[in-house]
Amino acid sequence: MKRDSKQYAVDRKGMEMEKGRIGEGVKNLSPIHRFSDSPFRFVILSLVVFLFASSTYAAKTSYAKTPPKNALVKVTNIRYWSNPNYTRVVIDVSREAIFTHRLLKEDPAIKKPRRLYIDIGKANLSPSLKQPIPINDGLLRMARAGQYDKNTVRVVLDIESIEDYKVFPLSEPFRIVVDVMGKGKVRSLPPQALSGGQEPSDSGGRSQPTPDKPTLAQQLGLKIKRIVIDAGHGGKDSGAVGKKGLKEKDVVLKIAKGLKETLSKETGAEIFMTRDADTFIPLEERTAIANTKEADLFLSIHANASLNRRASGVETYYLDLTNDEVAIRLAARENAVSSKKMSDLQYILNDLIKTSKTNESSRLAEVVQESLVSNLKVKYSDIRGNGVKGAPFYVLVGTHMPSILVEVSFISNSKEEDRLSDDGYIREIIAGISSGVKEYVKMMEVALE
């Protein structure tokens, strides 16, 4: 930090005066007794300790890990998840970078297939990425990366057959996500489509409007065959931690396992979990799991937290933009990013949300929220329903099915932390969410009758 010149002059003058006084105090003492008997010995010791500590600190900070301002970023890894209708490719970069992308037509003259490339500026390539990565899933043939010029890394996806794609960044750590979609399975419109849907009752908070016309899922008569349940956090990521030490990652895993068992028995659907142990799964991988499993529903389970220890209640979210500061702070915590990064994400999501299943997700959120709050109120009359809200959660970005994030209670609230430690309360949460999902499944299948 740059010191103010006037202050520095005053400090220096003061030190010189102090040094003069010290000199006067010790000049008449013998060499042996001057220091030990001096009343100023503590001042001298303090100065020595300060100077030593300062030099030690300077030595440590000279090895700071922060890269120079103009240093190149490094492209460190390429990961992918796929099925015949969907592929997610994630490009890991050492820190935030500028990138561009372009879709190129097939070029028979040079025997080049249709391809999508991403150019990452001011970057160099990790030696481990010199070899092409075969994918061969019917959508993409391979991913390959190279040092296009001294300041640019180019990642190329050789295309077999795709219908659409999306490219967007996620932060902390910085990575570039490429979602590639195929034709998929199109279901024809059944002769009887719903003329509407049941309006869920008040769930104790602000509700989103339910459309008068049937949702796309209802129109197509989509049966719920697969459900992916996501237990938030895990492994090195504990999530929120209550005052008494209860960890969010442990609570939500217990709930997720209970949901798997209950929904498997009561819906007949095939249930998958993003994690079934205390392991760390990146947020973008959780979404990819849901898409590659071709899930019909995606449920992400979390426990809420607030700096206000009195905050309490249950709330359910779907992917959307928001100006709600509380929702933005919550999404920032669950995304493990700063609120500033959330502003950037909302801008990026503007295009992605237009093609997401927002309408169906908000309906699912309404039904689950109403069911969960109603079920808990039977035994816990003071439970608050905080309603259904839209917010930009990473884990919901790019899902191809109705997707919600349920905040089951506030682990930061002492009373609710105690409840989350109680197996009876956990069972009621599982029953409430399961009941809501079953109601939604019933709504979706009415169109087939």
C-alpha cells in the first residue's frame, strides 16, 4: 500500500527523535549494562520485532500466487458427458478469460467436418491437452485443442450431427460450458390435451402466476419415467454450517436418499442421484448427469442460511432472472460466487432462460412448495412458507427438464438446525416433497387418459 508522504515524514521524524532520546538514555552506561538496564529496552525490542516481522512478511508476499497482470491464462482440461441426444463439454481455464466461438460449415475440399471452435484469448495450452479427445457419441466426433497463435488457444469440436448448441461461462473457478443438442425424441400431441391445470393453493409466500393453458409437458402427455435427485454440496464443500456444527451437505444427502427410496416405491419412476456419498461433484456435472440420464424431473435439495439468525422457513426456486437481493445472495452462496459475479451471470442467462423449461419448472415448484409446507405444518405449526421464486442457480442452468431447487429449512436458525438434526423432521420433509412430486406426476399424466 502506498503511504501518504506527509504521514511518512512525520513518522520518520518521530522515529529520529525517539532514537535521539534512546541515545541519551544509554550513552552513560557501560556496554554490558546499557541495554539490560535501559528503561527503553522494551521500545528497542519492539522495533526489532517489528522490523523482523516486516522483513519476514515481505519475503513471504514476494512469492504471491497472483499472476502478473499480463500473464497468459492456461487452458488446463477438457471434460465431457454425453448421450446420443446431448453432450456437455467443459473447458477448464486457470482464471477468467475472454473467448469467442463460431460454427463452421463442412469443408469437403480439405476434408474437414462441420465444426464448432472456441478461441480463448491471452492463453496458452497445458501440455496434457496436446492429444485429441475422442467422443463419438453421434453428436460430436472429438474435441481437440491447440495453440492457434502465441496468445490464443483454440478448442475445436468436430461435429457428427447437431441441431443446436449453447456456449456460456461459469465462474469461480472459471470454465467455459458448451451444451450440444441433437434432434432428441419428439412425442406427438395426444388427441386430448388438458384445457388447464389445478391452481395450487397458497404456500405461504409470493406465488408465480400459473398459465391458463396447459404446459408443453401436459400437451405432449409426457410420463415421468426418470427423476434425478441432487443432494447439494458434498466432499470438500460443506455448504452452510449451523451454529451447533450441523453441515448442510450431510442433511441434504440424508433427505435425498430418503426421497430416492420413497419416490421409487410410490411413482414407479427410475431414480438417479448425482451423489450418494460424501463426495464433491461440480455444479456443471450435476446438470450434465440429469441431461445425459434423460431425466423427466430434476430436484436439487439444499438447506438455507442467512446472516439474520431469525430467518426461517421453506422456499422453492426455479431458474429465472431476479432483482430480489435476498434471492441473489442465496444463489451466490449456492453457486459459490460473489454477488458481482451473479450480475454477470444474469446477463448471460438472459438468452439461456428463453429456451429453458421455466413455465413447467415454476409449476413443479408451486406444487412441491405447497405440499412441503402443508405437510410440515401438521406437526410444526410455526413453519413459514416463503413461497416460490426464480433465481439464477448454476445447477439449474441448461437442464432439459422441469427443474427446481428446494431450500428445506434454515440451518442458520437455531430452532430449525435442531429440527434438521431430528430424524422425525427429516421424514416429514421427505414425505412433503414426495407428495408434491407425486401430485405433479399425476397432473402430467392426466393428458394421457
